[in-house]
Amino acid sequence: MRALLFPGQGAQKAAVVQRFLAGYRPLVEPILQEVDKAIPELHLSRLLTESVSNVDINATEIAQPLLVAAGYISFRVWQESQHARIENVCGVGHSIGEYTALTSAGALPLSSMLNIVYTRGKLMKKYCSPLQGMTMLIDLKNIGITDKILAVCAENDVQVASYNTPSRTVISGLKQNISSAVAELKSLYSVKSLDLKVSGAFHSKYMLPAAQELQNSVKAAEWKMPLFPVISNLTGLPYTSIEEIKKNLIDSMTRPVLLTQSLQAVEEVIDMSKIEID
């Protein structure tokens, strides 16, 4: 069995599936047509196969559907090239990557999923602010996210946005509050930090209005249980019901990504494989 890791925002690149056209055109072209039909105004097939200079693929509302489309195509190519049986895999996705994992597992058709993530991206952009930001705390291997570190974040009104690895954790909130929290953490624990190039405070309370507005789109979709296990970002455990999928996708917009916990849930898997899109 394999655990497939689908990347989150920040991994997007232009022309990322162009290399698949030579060997897998009969498979890829119909998917590209489906992608364009789902969101005609984005011309995603062009972004997926060409370097386009006048489009900012890092814009949240473009990056999210681009990643889902690229990840899904990569999964299908991997599946065909490896003659892989889906009963021998499970899926783990980082933030938007969870949506890619779910559509790859057949929980929702690609076109429907693209419409949801396009709406998600636009709503997140709507509630972003130049005052918001995200920062990665680095070199936590010997410290971890202890109660003391969480207390410093809470005192400065900052939230943990993602538990990426035991040594790297992302925090989210107002930039001035993040600066205060980071300064205190560096003073106490010699923690290093890296400001992330994002447009808002994702996976924090500042995304609550976006989450509330996304509910109708998520609930109205015709979900099915995944054909292979998909690990929830919110719990670090496989989904057990459609209602859980719908609830967790909404709730995870304001709560941290449990990537470390998700990978621990599949650590007994023999072969950890990435769905590469670069």
C-alpha cells in the first residue's frame, strides 16, 4: 500500500502538466477539456500546459483550482503508468491538497470540485488583508509545539495554522501580533522563523466569514464516500462519512492543518509516495 501526498498552496507552477502530453495525451487532453468547461474564465488548460506571463498563478483564486487540476492529472498519469490499483493507496493532502485527494478518490467529480475550490479561493481572497500574514517557525525538533509555545501564541492572539513537521509549524494572524509572538519565542527558545509569501491569515479565525459563505457550495455538492481512504486535515484520521467530509472541509478553514498527525496515521504504510507536480 502507498500513501499519496497531495501538495498545498505554494506548490503551484505554470506548464506543470505539459510534460505529460507526449506520453499520455489521450488521457490528459479530455481532462484539460473538462477543466476548461468547469471554469471557462480561468483557461486553466493553458496555465497547465504553457508559461503565461500575464497571469498571476500565485493569486489564491487561481492557485487553488490550478493545484487541484494539476494534482488530479498527476494522479491519473501515475495510476496509468504504474498500473496502480486504488485499493492499495490512501490519500493525504495539505490544505487544498485534501480537495485533490478527495476528487482523486472519487468523492466528487473533478468539475464539481474545481467549482468549489474556485469559490473557496475567491472567498479567501475577499477576506484577506495586508495586515494579515503567516510565518513558519523552524528548528523546533528539540522543542516541539509545547504548551508554553502555544501559550505565547495565544497571548499574542496568534493561531497555529499548520503542524507541518515536528520541527516546522506555521502560525497565522495579524502581522504585528505574529512579530510579537516570534520575538518572544526567539527570546525564550532561540526559534528561527520564515515569513510566508501569502495574502492573508489562512487557517485562522480571520477566515471564518469565508468558511461560512462556502458552506452552501460544499453542502450542495453530490458527495460520495472516497474509493480509497483519505485522511482529514482536521482530525489526522481517515474520513468515515460524507457528513464528516462536508463539516471538516468547512471547519478546517479556521483550524490548523494536522499534517504531522496525518502522516503518523499512515506511518505503517510501506511506501510513502508523493504526487509530484514539478
